[in-house]
Amino acid sequence: MLSRRELVPFPAIALAFGLIAHHAAAQDKAHAKEPAKIVAPYATAHAKPLDAKEEVVEKADDYTQYRVEFNGIKEDRVPAFLYVPKAKANGKPPTYPAVLLQYGSGGNKTTDYIVAIGKQFVAKGFVVLTIDSPNQGERRKKDSNKITLALGMVSPEMVMHYCGDYSRAIDYLANRPEVDKDRLGYVGISWGAITGITYVAYDERIRAMGSMVGGGNFLGQFSAKEAEKAAKEGSKSSDPVYHIARIAPRPLLLINVKKDQLILKSWAESLHKHAGEGSKVVWIDTDHYFNGVDRAAICESVIEFMGEKLCVKKAEK
């Protein structure tokens, strides 16, 4: 599923990420005031125009793939691949559930495994969107190298930039005529899961989430006291462990692996512990790259989970 070539040095990322996220949490404590309405730690801009554009990339028997772009949270352009099921010629055009599908560090919308998963989802009747995150894919700066990417990626500002662009991506999906805006989901792999948890925690439009090989609490200092404080006051930390409880009771699938070279078992277990009601934990006997197992079957289990949680009659909600 994942490829080593598609990842920047993750242990270094996690350490730097943990240090920076802990500093942000400490700032929360130092500047604590009277409890106020908890707002997302990232910016949103639902009312701003998207100025969306699209062009066809591929017409297959059962779907159409588009390259689309729209305004991001910082008003730069966000390129993406959109996959739309092909409707039957007769009858009223249906609406579909939709997922925002995001990849690991070093990937982009064209990365082989994320394209393959996108096609699996669309074959099951989902609209799928995968964006180029900041400094990835078409948005990557020409002078960027792996070290620069790693250091820039873990900063709270960049993590929140990711989350803000995810919010704009859902704004885009919610405005597509093919999409049922009451059946929106998010699926993230590795860095896409780590950043996605913080995003989903504050966007109630996301009705279900799948997290694959994600982790949190990178410095191991998230305590019961910190959890209580985050629940009451929110947090500016970019570590997902500070935010994951807010996803509950919405359905959350947490897939982790027993031989992960990048995500420590304790990091995965911290997310599991604090996830709250509505979460489902699955451990698979493989490594971070899903070597030696049926990758398509694992992805199918994620699709089944998302389908079960999203493809329900509105009257039953």
C-alpha cells in the first residue's frame, strides 16, 4: 500500500512534531482563561468562493476522473483528483456518499496506492476527492528537499494549513451536485490520518472516519489531566491525541499494524485509549507498508466500514 520512497524520514518528523505540539499545549496552559466556546484550532472559510475548475482526466466504464482545483484556506489554489461514479443513462441522477481520501507523508494525489484506493471506493459508489496538500504534488516548491519538507510539515501552522484545506475540500464536495452532503466521510493513511483526526474532530459534516496507521501522543506526556483540560477548553496542539475525543460518538475506524517501522505501538494505543464512544480498533499482523497481506482486502474492509456508516437512510439518522 505505502511505499518507502513516498515517505520523508518519519521518526524525525514524529520527534519534532511531538516537541512542537507539546510546546503549543504548554502555551495553552500558560494562557488559559475563562472557559469559552470551543472553536476549531484551524481556520475555516465556508462562505468564501471556491472558484472551482475541472477537466476530465479519464472516462472509464464505471467512473469519470477529473482534475479539479479550488481556493484553499490561504486563497492559493488546491489541485485535486475527483472520482465520480458513472450514473445510469435512464432515470434521475443519483447522489452519492463522498470521502476525502488523504495519503502518507511524501505522497500526493497521483501516488499509485492512493489512486488505487480511490478507484476501489468509486467502484463501490462513492465520490472520492484527494487533494495535493500544502507543498505536495503540484504545490511543491521547486527548492524543497526532504529535510525542508519534514521540518515544515510538523509545524503547528502547517498542520493547521492542512486542516484548513481539508475543510475547503469538504466545502467543495458539499457543493457538488453528485454528492449527498449528509453522507460525507474522511479516510487518511499515516500522515493523512494524523492530520485528519485533528480536522475531523471539529467538522461535524464528517459523519465517519477511517484512520490507517496513525498515531499520537508522540512525547508520551498526554495525561488524564491534559485530556480533561482539552475536553473543557480545546487545544491549539497539533498532536491528534488532544483532539480525537471530539470525534465521538461519530464512527471512527482505527487500523494499526503490529510490525510498524514508523508508528510506535504506544502512539497508536494512545489514540485508541482516548478515541471515545463510536471507535473501532483493528490490529493487523503486518508492517507500515502492508507487506505480505492482501492490501486490496484491507482497503475493502475500510470501504465496508465507511459504507455501513454513511450509506444509511436519512430517516434512520
